[in-house]
Amino acid sequence: MTEHLPETNAPSTSTTPAEPTIATVTFLRPVTPSAPAVEGDGWEDWEEGDEDDVLDHPAPAGAAPVVVPPMPSEPPAVGPDERTVVLETARVILDKTPSAEPVVRPGKFAGTVDLDGFDDAPLIPAWMYSAEGWAAWAGVFYRARRRDFRRWVRRQPTQRGHVRQFGRGVRRSHEWVVGFEGVRVQSAAHTAHVLTREARLAARHARFTPRILGAKKELAMKAAEKATKAAEEAVLLHKKAKKDRNRARNLRAGVVYGPPLAAIGGGYAMGGGLGLAAGLLSTFAGGAFVGRTPYDEEADWTTEWRSLGDGDRMTAPMLDASFRAAKVIGSEESLGVMQMPMLDARGAWTAVLDLPPGVPAKKAIRATDELAAAFGVEEAQVSVAKRGRAGRIELYVSRELPFTADPVPGPLLALESPANFWGRISIGPDVRGIHQSISVVERSGLIGGEPGAGKSGSGNTILLAAALDPRVVLWLADGKGGGDLEPFEHLCERYEGDADPEAFNAMLDELLGVMKARYALLKKLGKRKVTEELANKYPELRQLLLWVDELMLYTTDEEFGKKITRKLRNLVSRGRAAGIITFCATQKPGSDVVDTSLRDLLSIRWALRCTTPEASDTILGKGAAASGYSAKTIQSEMRGAGLLWAEGTNPTMVRADYYDDDQVAELIARATEWRRTAGTLPNGPVSLVDQLRAQGDDDALLLAAVLDVFAAHADEDGPAEWLPGQLLVDELKTAGHPVTAEKLGALIVRTDEEKAKRPWGEKGSRLTGYPLARVEAAATGRFGLTA
């Protein structure tokens, strides 16, 4: 119900013109009709501040009348804003409200307002109870609740999210249940173990002390009794401590876990699924309440130190803390992050950092082990390299131990045409997965590492690249005497596979003659060194690769060791310009294996896994391990990985491309075909038959014909091992050789055992004959040939 402000009952006796009507506002407020009017004596009765209580005041006598313009009948044009629409609706409602009679106030005021009728209730406009008012109020409530929900959603991933609060509450409750009694139990257990061991020793000592010693036996018995009593007391204290701990834990567990279990079980029993949900919700609310306060740094005992090894993200604060722990920077210094830590496609963390002024990059490189410990990973997972300038480094931390996955096929398998040994040779990927390659032109190399580190597989990357270039001349020496280099034998101009220092020394003499002839040709051509153009024009200047496997066997020989070392040093120092490339492989190239004057000339160093930093330094050079480059950090699982120092100022961790035996055979077959097509395939070994025919002697030709008869009767297993003498004579006569049985017997002398008759033919007739081995022995023995 709408009511108007009360009017005063004073009669109007003034003859002055009627005062203008004062605009009034209608409020929803009950007013008591019998409430007395507020009387005053004029303008001075109104004090400052009354404007908050008195709504309308007439202008004082003599003042200019206040005229309020009437409310427009049509609403003004408004925009889509909700507040403007609500305001306009209120104005329309007010405009349609019946106007009240003017309030007549005596004295200076034409009328006054009864303030006692309002009490302490708020003034609510009547339009708020209209449909538009309720809609406006509902819209405000909806927007407020929606904002609250958004704030709640944003809060959940933070430390104050309800799920994390519940987790902290469960953790704190469990820690309270566990308590600290376990420390007392452990201490009692340790004491009991120590005293029990002492009592056992004392009892043994007393038992084995002879009785004839008298006093000593008695003292030993007393000491044993005393120790046994102390041990029994310690055991009882330990049992009591365990009992007290279990009792305290059970009580606290009942306090902590009892109410949630009772709420969940009781809710399910009384209300079914709805009661179960209510019990779970109440348990969750209680846990969240307990864990409402996040841990601070001092209170979080279980996460005093987090690292990459624990699964954390690499951040700038973590980098600062790790470098400080590794003593790379001071406690008050910080790193300059030039490239923020990020994950690459392999799941490893990488960052580019600026060290504080005055701290060189080599200090961080030397502290790789300490940084790995600070990050919580293996040493091989951390790679620190200089980046651009002295104080800038690139940090790379792999998620897993590198080079432990199965190797991918090497790039040589994809070749469809001969390789170019004058260009760059693919070596393998580094820890970042970037493929590394080197140039061996006018270079020489050394590969070293412990047995089983992968020297043969690493060497195949260079040997196969050389074999697949038909222009490269191969000279191979296998000091191991095994079969690693045997598949390359038919591609070699010279091959020493018997691990014979004398034969290798003779090979070096021949190679020195080749180098001398090359320099003579260069001098004649007016050139200083061999280039690719010269090698393509003059076949005598083709690249020549000397590969020495297990160099230690040759250089440590008492008779030829020093000679071999001197000749190798001559080849390495002078052969570069002549197109001769030397590579040596050995297990530990120390000064006793490779003279330092020779080792320092080998410019390409590849250090595979070593057992000690000193062994790594014998390959990479003195001081490399102290600078942070040690092959000792390579794990046994990282087979084929090594520190390659070929180009640049620092070694790089590289894993050699791997080719299994079948792939090696496939590549060698491809190399053989390409060399045959190019006309550079070396002549294979001459057969014994061809050697006999080259002699030009009648007996040699007759022996060659005999061997042809054996070859004519070959089967799946090869030439026949034995043939009858009459068969040999008949076929030799048919081939045009004037031979008799007596002449053949005089040429091939047999023993009595070899003259014994053997069965032959379908009938099994027993005949005398000649073994193939005796024929070959007669040929090689008489003419000094090789089979």
C-alpha cells in the first residue's frame, strides 16, 4: 500500500500568495496517522546535517521559489546497458505515482517531516517491489554468484584450492598420528643391538678363558653377567618403547580416522548413497579445514630440496640455487637468463645463461659433476658448453640417460651413389640429437677407450665412408689379429691381418716410398699439396687412408716398436700434404704405448669410455678432465658414445653411427661394385693354378693341369679331395699332355699311406690315387709359391 507523507493540521491564515508546490517522492513506509507533527519556529530550527533525515524542505520566506521540472511522460532513448534500463523504468513508475498534497509548515518552513515515523528501517523505493525491480535484484545476485564461482575456479590450482587443502589436511593428520615416538624406538633398538653384541662377545671371552687363570676367569664371568644384564634391560626398554609408540599411534589414529569413518559408514547406513555422499563431503570439508593454511618454507620438512631428478620444472630460482650449491656463483650472485628454460622435442631442458661478471664459462664446465648432483641427475645427463662469449653458457639437461636407446640406421645406408671422402664425414648424433660431421682432409686421428667401449663400431663410421668412395686407397693393419677388418681386405691395396710387427714395419717402409713418389710428382707439377682436382686428374695422388687397429701391439714390440713409432711420426707429420691420412685405434694411448711426439700430431681425438680421468687425458690431452671433459663420466650403458675433439675449442659428446654385421656386409658389397665399376678395385689374390702357369715350366704346367682336373671333379663342398692316378693320367693325355703314370709319380712324391688303395666308382673298386693336398704341397714346395 502506498502512503504519502503526513500533512500538518495548522490552518492557513496567510494572505500571501500561495507557495509553489514542492515535489515529493513516494516511499514505501508505514506512517502512524496520530503521530504529532514536528513543529519549529522557522529556518533556524534546521541544523546542518538534517539533510540526511529530512527529505524535503520548503524554501525560507523571501527566498526564490524552487521549481522542479515535471517528469517526462515518455522515457528517454537509452542504450543496451541494464543499469540505464532499470533507471528509466524507475522514473516511469515515479512519474505515474499520484502526486501528494503540498506540505504546509509553519514559520520559516511551510511544513516538516515526522522523523519518528521512520525508526531505523531502510528507505526502499516502491519500484523495487515491481517485476522490473525483482528482475534487477535477481540479475545483480546472479552476476555476483557467477563472479564468486569464477574466483573459486581460479583458486583451485593454487595452494589454497580445496583439493590441495584436503591433501595438506590428510598429510598433517597422518604426521600427527605417526608422531615422534619412532625416534625413541630407533634409539632403543640401536642401543639394544650394541649391548647385545657386547654381551655376546663378553660371554664368548668368558667361555674360552681357561679356568687355570683363576682371577681372570672370574672377572670374565662377572663382565659377561653384567653385559648380559645390560643387554636384557636394553631389549626390555626397546620393547616398551615399541609398545608405547603403538599405543600412542592407535589413540591418535582413532581420533583422526574415527570420525570420518563413522560419518561415512553412518551416512551410508542411514541414507544410502545420499548419506554416503554427505559423509564423504563432510570428511572432505574437515580435511580441507585442517589443511587450510599452506606450508611455508620452514614448516615443509619433506620438500626441503626439489630438483629436476624429482620431476620438477627448471626455473630461474632453481638454476640460481643449483649453481650456488655447485659453487659456480656466490651466495649473493644470480644468473642472467638469456633464454628461459624450456623443453625441447626430446624432453630435455635447455637454457642460455649469463654468468656473473668475472666468472668464466670454463668454471661452469669444470663443475659439471657438481651441477649434476644439484640437479639430481647423472653426470652424463648434464652438458655445459660455451655460447658466444666468455661468460655465456648453454645448459642442456636430458630427462633420461643419453645414448641408451637403440641406435637408428646410419646415413651411409641411404647412399645411392659413391661417397665423397673429400667432404664431411658423418660421425653421429650429440646429446641434443644434432648430427655431427667432421672433415679428415689433411688430418689424422686417434681413437681410444677401454675394451668394449665401441672402438670397432666407431671406427666403422670412418672406414665405411672411405670404402664407399672408390677414389680412396686403403692400407689396413689389424693389430688385434681378429676379424674386425677382414671384410675390408679385398678392398685394400695393402693389408696386414696377422698382427705381425715385422710385416707392419715392412708396410710402413713401402708407404714411405709411396709418400716420396707423391712429393716428387707434386714437385714436378709445381704444387704444394694434393687437392681434390689433382687427385681426380692424377690417380697416383688419390687419397690414401692408413688405418692401424690396436696400435699398442706394434709400438710395444721390443724389436720393431721404436722403428714403427719413428716411421708413423714421419708419415703423420709429412703425409698430410701428400694426401695420406692416418688413423690409429688403441685401448689406452699412454706414453708407453704411443710416444707423445706422435700422439700430439694426431689432431682428431675421440675418447670413448675410460676407467680413470688420467686415461681420458691420454687421449684428449693433459688437463681436459680438469676442464670438465672426462670420458670417465660416460656410463657403461652408453655404448659407442665418446668425447670427440675434432673441430672447435671444446670436445663434444657424440655417439657413433652404428652398423651391424649385415649392414656392414651390405655396404662393403656396394663399395665393391662401385670400385669395380670405377676400375679401382685392387687385384685379388692370384690362384695357385695361375701362379704355376706364370712360371712357364713344363712341370709347372703339368701340375696346373692336374689341379684343373681336381677342379673339374668338384662337388658342392669344393674340389675333389682325392682322385685315382689312372683317371688323372687319362684326362691329362686327353688334354694333350704327354704324361705317364711313372712320370706323374715322380713329379708328385707320395708317402706309403697316401699310396694306399681307396674305393672308387659305383662298383667300389679299390685303386691307388693322389690327394689334392699332396699335389698343392708339391707345387708350392718346388716353386716356392703360396696356395
